[in-house]
Amino acid sequence: MSGLRTLRRRLWQGWLALAARFGEVQTLVVLGFVYAFVFGPVAVVTQLAGRDFLDKHRLGQPDSAWRDSDARPPELDNLKQPF
């Protein structure tokens, strides 16, 4: 009976090792497809459209790229009550 348990345990450990390797390969393939067929075309379209979502065009200027925040400072009473 213990020989059967040992065999089952070894088969299970082998299956887990094989499944882990398949999972690693599958992850790389899926991420590669997402990068190639989602992020790549979006980057090309935004580059061709001239969109600058991060306002990087201002970084090449000699002055500072600092922008003041649009948010107003929080009121002290609102900070005392988190909810």
C-alpha cells in the first residue's frame, strides 16, 4: 500500500512541476500578444495623432515643467472627519 502512495505522490509532484512550466510559458505568450496587439497599435495611433498624454513636450523647454495643482487645499474640518 505504501508503494502505491509513493507512486501517486511522485506522479503528483511531477504533474505540478510540468503544470508550473506550462503556466510560465503561457504567461509569456499571453503577455507577448497583449503587448504586440494592444499596446503596440495604441502607441502607434497616438504617435501618429500627435497626442501627448503626459505633457512631455514641455520637458524640452529650458524653464521648469512644474504645474500648479488644480485642486484646492483641503479644509481643516474635512480632514478631521475621514468619512
